[in-house]
Amino acid sequence: MKSLSIRQQEIIDSALEIISDKGMENFTIKKLALARGVSEPALYRHFESKHNIMILIISQYRNGIFDLFDKLIESEIPPSAKIESFYLQLIKGFLQKPALSSILFSEELIRHDKELSNEVYAIIGMMHSRIEQILKECGKRKELKTDISCKDLAWIIMGTMRMVITRWRISGYSYTPLTDARVMLKSLRKMIYI
């Protein structure tokens, strides 16, 4: 992905604010232009469409997740701590940009759009394979319970992340999900590690 201009990033940030404050259904180019204090044609000079903005938002998120995983995998911390660090950093990322949860966890939004679906599908696959890779490191260190596969454990971990974020989103972002995440991590530790 080529780097964005300052103006393009500002437009994306405004789009995320609209989605966070008013919901996906109220995100339109017209409302984005009003929020930016510019005309609709001015926005079209920076982005071809609303769809293009959505793709860039998801791509930025994907790149951020890649970077986070790369740093964690290269770090010297124990594998189990890598998973917990990723879990908490992911939650903190959604706290910084709540609208991402509306975009990434909205099946209705992406279901009918092949390009958006493929982007989100790629993120899910990448996250799963990276978590599974870290769990395999735990297995080599004899830290895992052996009756559940690393593949299945990775899905379980991802499922709990999603539920923590979805619950928070449905509440209208009325509390911090970090407490729920820490409770969930405690339960996962009991279930996964020896």
C-alpha cells in the first residue's frame, strides 16, 4: 500500500469518527464532506469512493496487526506472554479507534462486498496463523495442555477477543473492555497452559 498524504489520513480519521459516533449506516461521502468542511468533489480528488476509504481503513489495520505480530514474534518474551501482549494490545487498539470494531465485525457490511470480505478474511487468516505459530512455540516448551490442538486453541483465543470487543461495541462503548480482556486471559491461561 502506498503511503497516504496528510489530507488523506485526515479524511480517513474523520470517516472513523463518523462511524464511531453515528454508526456505519450513517457514513456517507456527503456527511464526511460536511465533517471535513469541504465539498464532495474535493473528497473525490483524494478517494474514488466510500468503498475505497473502507478498503484503506482495513488495509491500515491489517498492516498494523502485521507490525505488531512481527515485533512480538521477534521479541525475547516467553511465547505465552506474546499471546497475552497481543490480546491486550489489540483491545487497546480498538479503544483508540472504536469504529474499527464496527467495520471489522460487521458481517452485513462485508458479506456482500467481495473485496472487503477478502481483506477481512486475510486478517483473520493471518491472525490465526500467527497465534497458532506462537502456541506451537509454547508446545515445544511443554507449556500447553496436550488435548487441544494449537489450531483449535488459536480459534478459541480469537473468539474470546471478538466477544470482548463485540460486547463493548454493543454497549455503546460505555466501559473499558480491558477488564473483560484480563478476566478472559485469566480463564484462557487455566484452559491452555499447564
